[in-house]
Amino acid sequence: MDTTLAYPDLAVFIALVALGAATQTITGFAMGLVIVAGVALVSNETVAFAAAVVGILSMVNSLVALRGAGRKIDRRLLGVTCITLLPMLIVGVWLLEYLSGVAYWAVKQLLGLLIIVAGGLLLLRPAPWSAPSGAPALLTSGIFGGLAAGLYSSGGSVLAFVMYRQPAAVEVIRSTLLSFFLVTTALRTAIIAIDGQLTTSVLLTSALSLPVVVLVTWLATRVRDRVPDLVVRRVTAIVLALAGAFLLAEPLL
């Protein structure tokens, strides 16, 4: 019978959830990457398991955060980007399932590359462009964001980089990003549910992790202004870069 994680794997996973929630509260994204990368490095669980739980956590978190903010969503950015985002998410889910069965090392290698790129993007504080992005830029971000979301429930780094270049109010950008997270995680969760991957273990671990996300988010919000944003970004980028380098070098060790 499918059960929840056994200790100490559950304790490790909950610790990664807490770390990811704190990071996302301060930086605006990276919860999924922190959890999935941590699982790939230190846990006996698979990346597919971690991505499934992260998808549920992000979906609930985005749904709650978007309450009352629906009018602030930039529907043009959302609609155009989703033209490529959603199909590539489906490709990403299929690719994760395929590679997990025939070349799990490739799953970790791709994850290593993704988190190194995400760490680099985290250090950038891009100035807004003078005009909103055209369709080519949005469709391109949708391709890479969708693939990362399908593979690892972690398309936020690519999407956040493009969204924060838009000449729009911060509230509009944040609401639009949350809408991306809600759409992608809802679709991803539906796909893996149909495929039979939404197991009792995934659901129970998600249920145990949700209170941790809520509590850590609340605590991090209270201390966020006391912690220099640049320090958090640098530390997170360094940790992600080291984790990515280790994943890339793992086959050689």
C-alpha cells in the first residue's frame, strides 16, 4: 500500500520545504528549485515525487495569494505566453517520466543546468524595458518556462526574469506571475493525476507540508525587511550554483 514518506526522509523533505518557502517569500521565486534540487542531492525520493508535491504546494499558495488580485493580471502577457507555455509543460511532464525510466542521470543533469541558470538570473535586477515585450519574446519565455515547469514544477525563474522587465506596476507583475504559477501547477497536477502519479504518498506529504509553507511564509514576511535582499539573493545563487555543479559532476564522482 502507498504510504507517506518514512522518517528521516519526511523530516528532510519538510526541512527543504521550509527553506524553499523562506527563499520564495524573500526573492519572489525559487521554492520549487530549492526543494527539487535538495531532493536530488540528499533524499532517497525521486525528482518526479518532489515535483508532484511542489506543484500542489505552489498551486494552493498561488490560489490563496491571488484572492482579490484577479483584476491586476496582465491578460495579454498571460495569454500570449501560454500559447507555448502549456504545450511545452505537457512535453516536460512526458520527458520527465520517460527519462526517469531510461536515463535518470539525465534528469539530474538537466536539473543541474537549470538551477545554475536560475542562480545567475537571481543575481540580476533587470531594469524595465521601455515598451512591453512583443509576442516573440513572450512565446520564447513560454517555451523554456513551460519545459521547466513540466519537468520540475519550477518554471518561475525564466518567467520572472521576463515579467520583471515589463514596464508595469509591481502589483501587476506579481499577480501575473502568480497566475502563471496557478495555471501551470493546476495543469501539471491534472496531468499526473490522470497518469496515476498523484499517489497517496504525494497527497499526504503535500498535506503535511502545507502548514509549514504557511508558517514559514508568515515568519519570513515579518523579517523580510530586516534581511538585505541582495544578501539573500547572493547566498541563494551560490547555493544553487554549488548544487547544480554537484549534480552535473555526479556521474564523474
